[in-house]
Amino acid sequence: MNINEQFGNKLIVKDDVKITIDDKDYFYFMTNNYAVICEKLKEYGCRSVLENDFYENHNLSQKVKKAMSEVGACWSLTVSNDANVLNLIYKDKSYIVFLKNLKQAPHKWAKNLTEEYRKAVWKEICSAWSSIYNNPAQDMKVLKNWDLAFFCSNLVRGKPAEYYLYLMINMFQSNILKEIRPFSEILDVFINRHIEQGGKISDIYKKAGMNKQTFSRIRSGQIERPTLDSILQLSIGLRLSWLDMLVLTDSAGYLNELREKTGNVVFGSIVNQNYDIDSINEQLWQRYGKTLGFNERA
């Protein structure tokens, strides 16, 4: 999807397009120009919208679609009746972004978190890493900065996965974590936890779209440093949380690569608790013409 693409030869800008939905009046700003919509977003304290901000929206009102079609617009923005959303119609598909996910100056928001909520977030962070580090209580003491608390707290608020990833990578690269175990040890922790929870070894590689031979070679250490694709597949097969996925990826030295195309798609899927390899591969194929689990090169 190329959101910078211009639609039509003539610039279209329509303000206050009124649409009544369920007895409520909504007023839309509509345009066919990416630069125009980005300038409009600034009026509401939002940054420019990016491709990774979008989620496909199958429920966009037919009235909105019709109005956009009549005007000749691909973008529609409303801040009425608490809707606060940006819509995009691209190649007959509808996409949506909530304006709260495009707000600027995120660190200012962190100051508004209540102390009770901060403590709850902190407890969640410590719990997530407790199976990885020898002395998590001690290690967590060096993590006392609210950028990370903000990062975790906004997980449930629909922030783009790429934004979480950017913050967490910076935390790791700042040497905030004192102790990182080797990849083989980290993988064993997750595999053993999977077994203890009643899972089967075969479930891991099957749900990861990985063949048994490749999985066995990685687990046995014959392959000391698997490819990023293999790490992503293992994260899916083990149903890792987004934090655990970051730890596993970092232990293999691929944390920066998660910012790139394939890594970011898989990370976003795991953030949204989507572990369906077929669904993830469909996204990868549509966006980048590639999939996980084919022509494996561990």
C-alpha cells in the first residue's frame, strides 16, 4: 500500500461533509491528497500518518464510502461525536486509524498516568521477565524510567506496533538490562515453559510453519544463530508474548531488524495476539510478496 500515492489529477478538499449515522451527525474533512491530510492532522496535534498505523476496517459505513466516492476523496477525517478517526479507501479496501494513536509528544502523556496504574504496569513488566533473568527483582531496579512504563501501558490503547518496538529497542540498546543469556538458553526456557503448560514439541514447529529437521537443528545447537525468519516462526509457534519475543530476538542479535518489513508485521501480529501463521503469511504476501516457512534457510 502506497499512502503517498495521489488520487486523481485534480486536488479535492472538502470540509464539513455532513453524514448522519444512527441518528448522529458526523462532519468529515475529505481529500484525495496525502500532504493535505497530514497538514490537517497537525490541527489536532497529530503527526503524519504512516502505512504501519493502519488497520483494515471492514465496518466502514456505506454512507461514508458513498460520500467519499461522490466527492472523489480517498481520505476522510472526523472528530465529531467522539469518533476521532481517519479513514482511507485504497484499492477498494477500507482502512482506519484512531487519532489518539497519532498524537505527538507521547512523553507528556506518561506524566498523566496515576501512580496506581504505574505500579500495575511495573508489576507486569517484572512478571514478564521473571522467567528469563536470574535475579529479576534486582535487574528491574535499573529500569525505573517511565518511558518503558508508558510503552507498556499504551499496549492496550491501540498504539502502532512499530512505536512499541522503537521504544523497547532503545531500552535494550541503552544497556538497561544487565544480563542477557545466550540464544540457546533463552530458547530452552521458552520450550520448557511450553511443555510445562501442557504443550507438545510438535505443536511448536507445526504452528510455526517450520519443518521438524530445522527445528531439531536449532534446538540442539547445530545451528548456533538461526535466521530472523526462524526466530519469528519460533515466536509464533511458542505463542510468545511481545516482551518474550523481544527477548528471544535480542538474544540472537536481530533486535534492530524487527524494525524492518517482515519483523514489524510479525511483531504487530503478536501484539494483537494473532498467532495464525497462515494469516500472518497472507499479510506478508500482500505487502511484500514473501512468506515465512518456505525455502527455509535456518
